[in-house]
Amino acid sequence: MNARCVLSNSDIICEESAILNFPAITIGNAMERPEAMDASTIVMTGLEPEVVVAALKMQNSEYNKKCLATSPPPTTKLKRV
């Protein structure tokens, strides 16, 4: 469940990403279960490479925000000597 993103052309990935709450990108122009996009865990890109790359960057950015939000605060400060 620590994947930055799952890239797939399968319709099943829509359900899996919604149920297991992991970020995913589906490559294609249609999906069998568009309600999965309402869960905000999946992005549909189409077939253009530039759009797929942009979606990967967006998902990576969201992953980084999530990691920062869940990281515990540092307990000690480093001192320069």
C-alpha cells in the first residue's frame, strides 16, 4: 500500500484502487466503472504519452503531500558544531 502510483490499462484497477485506497492511473479513453473516479484514487489519461507523464507527476506530488502530512515531527533538533 506504499506505492507512489499504479499504472494500468485494466478496468479492475479502478475497483482495487478505490477499495484499497492507493493512487492509480488507467491508460485508456473509457472505463467500465467511472464511479471509481469519484473516490479520487484513480486518474484516466487516454493514450497520449504527455498526458500520462503529467498524471504520474501529479500522483507523485499527491503522494509526497500525503507523506509529509503523516510524518511524525522530529523529536530533536540537530546542532551545528
